[in-house]
Amino acid sequence: MSKRTAFLSGAMVAVVVMLGAWLAAQVWFAPAPSAGAPVVNAQQTGNNPSNPASLPQQQQPTPIQNVLSVSGLGRSSATPDIARLTVGVEAVGPNVGQVVGDVNSKQSAIIAKLKALGVADKDIQTTSYNVNIDRSKPPLPGAPDSGPLTYHASNTAQITVRKLDQLSAILQAAVDAGANNIYGVSMSLSDSSALANDARAKAIADARSKADALAKAAGVKLGRIISISEGPVGAFPPTVFADSRAVPAAAPIEPGELQVQVQVNVVFAIE
């Protein structure tokens, strides 16, 4: 064996010996796990039923909250400040032109009278205008022709009266001008928001009073309000039905009182 080959063989043996010594030192001097350090087993990772910590957290059920539900009613009243009525004219006859002309002239006279008493243009609104053949008495089957046709015409307007002390005079003026139909006179408020808010406050107070009494009777403590809901707001205006044929001079019309009613449902927590 040549000297060169012997040298390379010796060098390789030396490298192998040095590498083995380094690996032995790494194993010998490796630090031991500290006290309390977690030891992870690769076989226990993932959703392992034997390891509860590895299972996904389940949502805890929401505890049932003790509540007390009551309803409250509030009423508030005020004197109406406006009135609404419908004034109408109707006519019947065999000549359609004369019937329509009669209705038109009388309704025009009524509107002129009301405006002269201070009713504004915006407070007079035509609600219906009709012209048709009067078929209230149709001929019997097989009977001879009942004769010429009869026509019916009508014109009605809704009137808003903002000065209630003039209401009786307005009714009489409409009749004097030719009105032969006057529909119900209804009273209301031009702005009922303040009245409704007062009724709401009374409804809440009524609900709390009921809740206090129930909580005391049940031996529980009333807590905070959880929710409030409101039902439809009801208004109960006085209504007068006037027949134009029976309206005397200075018709006795009384405004009475307008009542607003509010109902609420309130849910309280109880302890």
C-alpha cells in the first residue's frame, strides 16, 4: 500500500472517531426537563376522547332569567279644538241637465257661505261627485216600460271647522244654502301628541304599580325593566250625527272631551 493511500485511510478513521465523540457528548450533557414542564405525547394530540382537554369547548347553556310581565293602561282627556263634518247636496229628476245644475248651484252656494264665515280654502275638500240613473225601482219582468229615466246627482265635501264656537252657525248656513245631507260631526284635536305622551306616562306608572304589588305578594324583589312594548294608541272622540232636515237655528252642538288611551306591556327582572 502506498504512503498516500495509508494517509487518506488514517484521516478518515480520525474523522469518524471525532464525529462519534461529539454525538456522545450531546446525549450525555442534554438538559433534563424542568419541574412542572408539560410532557406532550404525540399519540394524545388532536380530539382524543381519553384527553378531555383536547376536546372542543361546549357552549354553556344560558341560565333562565326570572322575569315578571305586566300590562299598563293610561288615559288622558282634553277638550277638542277642531270639528269635521261632511256636507252634501243631492237631487233627483227626469232631466239630467237640470238635476246636475241644481246640485252644482247649491253646492257652490254652500261653499260661498262657509268661506264667508271664515272657513279656509284648505279646510274645504270635495269627497265625492256622482251622476247616475236612478235604478231604485226597476221594472218588473214582463211589465210594460216604466216610462222616462230618472237621474240622480250628488256632491259632497268635507269641512274642517277650527273655531268650534262657529260650528252651529256653519251647520245652519249649509242648510240655508241648500244642503240636504249632513254626515256625522266628529271632534278631534289639531295636535294630539302631548295628550298621547301623557297617556303613555300614566300607562308606565300603572304597569309599575301592578308589578310592585305582584312582586310584594310573591315575596320577590323587583329589578330593572328589560323591555317595553306599546299597543295601538286609541282615540275616542265624541261624535254627533246631524240630520240636515232637523237642524234648527243655532244647533246645540257640544264638543265634550276627547280621550286618548295607551296600553303598554312591560317586562321586569325579579330577584
